[in-house]
Amino acid sequence: MLLATGAYAQGNGVAGITEATNMVTSYFDSGTKLIYAVGAVVGLIGGVKVYSKFSSGDPDTSKTAASRFGACIFLIVAATILRSFFL
């Protein structure tokens, strides 16, 4: 009787893992689009901040531009790599 219960429990575990995998992979499209949207917003805000520093004559404009746009590129590349790695 104990062996039959163990075999039954293993079947439910595989079905649960398969269902969880399907649920997680179904969220990747929405998550990827969300990360792209966050990257776009960070890019727009970074562009405005860089423009305001450039207009005011701040000598630190290039470092600010590199850090802001580097963050945008990182978000886009990270989303693409995660999507290709898990799907």
C-alpha cells in the first residue's frame, strides 16, 4: 500500500512541475514588454537630465549620459538574454 501511494505522489509532482513551467513561461512575454517599457522610460528621463545638464554647461555631462544610456542598454540586453535563456 505504501508503494502505491509513493507512485501516485510522483505522478502529481511531475504534473505540478509541468504546470508551473507553463505558467512561468507564459509570463515571459508580458515581463519582457514591461522591461522594455521601463527601459524606454529610463531612456526618456535620462535624455531630459542629460539635456538639462548640457544646457546649463555642466562639465559632467558625458558621464551622466554614459550612465543613463548604459542603464537603458543593460535593461534591453538583459531582457533579451533572459528570454532567450529560459524559452
